Amino acid sequence: MNKQSLIKGTVVLGLAGIISKFLGLFFRWPLQMLIGDEGVGYYQMSFPLYMFFIAAASGIPVAVSKMVSERNAVGDYEGIVQVLRKSILLMFILGTGFTAVLLIFSNPIIHFLKWDRKSYYSLVAIAFAPMFISIMSAFRGFFQGLQNMNYTAVSQIIEQIGRVIVGVGLAYLLLPRGIEYSAGGAAMGAAAGGLFGGIYLIIKYFHVRKEIDIFKVEDNRDILSRLLYIAVPISLGAAVSSIMSLIDSALVPQKLLEAGFTYKNAAILYGQLTGKAFIMINVPLTVSAALCSSLMPIIAESHILNRNSDVMNKVDLAFKLSMVIAIPSMLGLYTLAYPILDLIFPGQSAGSSILQYSALSIPFIILVQTSTAVLQGIGHYIRPVFNLSLGCIVKIIITLFLVPIPWINIYGAILGSTAGYGLTCVLNILFLTKRLKININYFETMIKPAFASIFMIIAVVIIYLYVYNYTVSIRVACFLGMISGLIIYVPLVIVFGIFKYDYIKHRFLRK
């Protein structure tokens, strides 16, 4: 199987992620129209628990990616199959176990977190997803470790198609029974997507087995202990990250009630935060996650082969790419928050100010993702967990104190998340630069992308206003403004010397 360069792997997974997000609009649009902010609030209350499982189990596919990459680098093809077998066993145990816990303890969970009782159906429906997502994730880690992102990319698109068709279909069919039932039907789409994506990857795995000519594999118990050694701290770190979302689902609705909001209004505000703002900022985070998925096995391979200069080059490239993604995304979502929501959710555009302030956290989150991937690639698993835990503590403190204040309300949660990720970002970078003994060129990495992004957003605003004055259509002006921004930004990256043509030619097309 041919390996892909860092940039090619990032582009493949990034495009797949963007396509998946676009397909996700065909989930969000009808869902928003069918059940509104209130119903989306019920759906989103259970979603952080599902994401907690994804985070808690995420260490295993990352460990698979690292271990497969290391074994593939030295030609140990039997070893990569052994790694996959053990990972499937672990993921199956975790997935079915988590499904059982959610189904058995659904009512106590709702009571403990003080959710609205109408969120029960969403929680029960989404409980089935971990069984299927777990197996699919193990295979994704396997293919990422081989440094070929095509299969993972296709599986993401298949997963999203299954989620849209099944989720929206059930939401529509169950709507006559009530908004809460419809929200539960939508949550069932996650399980269907995992099933379809997993089937595709299993089929492709047998093709790869035939290609590497490995059919009989001996058992190796040492692999299981190595998997757990790598996976546990990574999972803890990811779990801490997802706890930030759980904190919001547990604390924000309660604290909004303390601020004087009704149950319904609290659900609406929470729906706008998680069902709109988070959805939009997750688009650039999807591209960043693609970068990290490509970066981890490449860094791991260079590190195990003692190619230190190659590690340095990949770190420099990764941070540049991170800021090229993060800064224009932040400025675009902040400046065009209302038009974007009006374009994506016609007639349901409330919550634009929530999106604006949420967008400010994008650079910090992306830098945390990138620095964590680098640290994990060179074998430092505990430090990112420790740093993120400190950020989580900051998040909790700020949320507890600010959300109950009536004039701050939901924005206290946004400020808490931004501060938490900001602290984690600084701590990660300080540790990374000290451990690798490198000096990050902040002018090249951050200032230049910032200048290019500012010029781009000025052009976008001018184009938006011109088109709006001509068409008197916010949606048309927003769409053309965003397309123009993308077209303008790419040459600006070259003009400002962020990436020179020769650099692109020789670095982007090679590993």
C-alpha cells in the first residue's frame, strides 16, 4: 500500500471531513426545521455522553496508528495484523460495555445531570452507537498507521450518509409522537452510520491482507500491554477534552436556571451553543483533526528511525498549517456569523452572537490538537493529559461563576472553554519546545497567516456588501463572499511567503 505525504493525507482526510460536514447539513437542516432549537437541545444533551465514549476509546485507534506505523517502517507485516486483532478485541469490549451502561442507567443519568425528562429518548437511541463505532475506529487506526487515508476518508462519508438517511428518516416518522421522540430517532442515525462505515472498512481490510500476503498470524500478548500503555493516557486526555462538553451539558442548563431562565429557554440557548455554534466551529476543527491524523504516524515513524531533522521539519510544517487553517476560520465565522447561520439554517438563525464568541476559541483548540499529536508521536502521552486537565479545571471554575450571572449567561461557558484551551495550548507548546529543543518562529507561523487572513476578510466583507446591495439577499451575498474568500486566501498564502512555491513543490508532495 502506497504511503501518503503529510499534506496529501491532510488534504484527503480534510476534504472527506468537509464533505461529511456538508452532508451533515442535510441532517441539521431538516432536524432544525422539524424540531427547532428546543428539540435540538434534547438531542444535544445526550450527545456529549456519546462523544465521551468516542474520546474514552480514542486512545486505542491512535495507539493502533502509531504501532502499525512503527512496525510497517521496519517491514513487520505480521505485527501490524496482530496489532489490529488486539485493538478490535479491546474496542468491542469497550463499545458493548458502554452501550450496556447507557441502556441500564439511562434514568439515573438523567436524574443525576438534572436534564429535562424529554431527553430520555435521545439518550437511549444514541446508546446503540458505541457498539458499531468502536469496531470502525479500530480499522481506521489501522489504515492511518499505514499512512493511507483514502479508506478512512471514504468511511467517513459513508458513515455520514447512513447517519443522514436513517437519522432524518426516523426523526420525520416519529415527529407525530412528539419532539422528544423525533429527537430520539435522529440520535439513532449515529449507530446506523457506524454500522455502514464499519462494513466498508472490513471489506477493504481483507483486500489489504491479500496485498501484504499475511493470512496466518501467531498470538502476541505483548502487543496488548503495549496498546494499553499507549492508549490509556491518550484516552484519558481525550476523555478530559470531552469532559469539557459534558461540563456544558451538566452545568450550563442548571446554571441558566439559576440565572432566571425557564427550562425551555435554557434548552434553546444550549441548543444554539451546541447545535449551531459548535457545529460551525467544528468545520475547521475537522480539517485540523485530519492534519493530526496524518501527522501522528509520520512523526512516530521518523522518531523511531531517529530522523530528528525530519521530525523538526514536520513540526514546523504542522504548526504553519494549523494557523493557516485556524486564523481565517476564526475571522470568517466571527465577521459573518449571522449571514452564515442564515445560510445554513434558513429561518432559524438565532444565536449568531454565540457563534461569534465561540469562534475566538478556534486557534487555541487547533494548536492543542496539533501539539498533542506531536507529543504523542514522540512518545509523550501523559503531559498533554496533565495540561488539558488544568485547562478543564479553569473551564469548570469560570463556568460555575459566570453562567449564573444573568447578563453573561451562556457566554460564561464560551469564555470558560476559550480560557481552558488557551492555557492548555500555552503549556503544550512550552513543553514541546523545551523537549525538542526547537524555537518556534512566531512571525512565520502566526503573524504572516494573520496578515493574510486580515486582507482576505477585508476583501470578503467588501464583496459581501457589494453583492448584498446588488441582490438584497443575505444568503447569496454570504455564499459568494465565502467562495471569494477561499479563492483570495490561497494566493495570499504565497504572496505573504507563508509557503513559497519551491517549498510547496518539494515539501508538500513528499513525506
